[in-house]
Amino acid sequence: MKDHVKVIGILWIIFGASCLCLALFAFLVFFGVAQIPNVDVEPGVLRLIGLFVSAFIGLIGLPQIIGGFGLIQHREWARILMLVISFISLPHVPFGTALGVYSMIILFHPETVRLFRGGVPAPVEPPAPAK
């Protein structure tokens, strides 16, 4: 399970970083369009919209990155945070849905819960010998 948790952490960091890149792109687009002369919309309004849109997208990506690093370090708060973020990301088809479902399956697993609470994972019992 440790490997699955590490993979989930890395994927959430990548997903959050892509949100931050999208936020920067939205910011640059809105501010760039505001610089074009003879635009029908007031440049100040475009800048304000760009600021709010990029801030919203950035605020979505930041907890994903923080939670991803917390998962890699096996912090209990990160497991709870990422379960909430996984549920919220389900409508973001296809990547958010796939990552959200995968995260919930792994983070709800009893062995993972034991791992995050500081317990030792249960030993795997060898199969009984055939008679």
C-alpha cells in the first residue's frame, strides 16, 4: 500500500501543478486581452475577471499540492484532506474522476488507514499448505 500512497501523492502534486499552470495561463490571457486596443469590454473589467479566475483555479491547485506532499510523508491530515479533494474532483472528467476514484479506493483501504495512524501494516499470511 505504501507504493500506492506514494503514487497518489505524486499524481496529486502533478494535478495541482497543472492547475497552477492553468491559473497562470488564464491570468496572462485576460491581462493580455485587456491590453488590446478597441476591445468592446473595459480593460479593468477583464483584469478583474482574470484576477478572480486565476485566483480561484490557483486556490483549487494549492491544496492538491500540499496534500500530495503530506501523503508522501504519510500524514493523517493529508489522508483526510485528499479524501475531501478526491470527492470534489469527481466531476472533473476524465483525469479528476480517475484520480479521485483511485485515491478513494486506496485511502479507504484498512491497511492504508493503519499505515497513516502509525500502526504496522498487517502481515500477509502465507497460504495454507494443500493436503
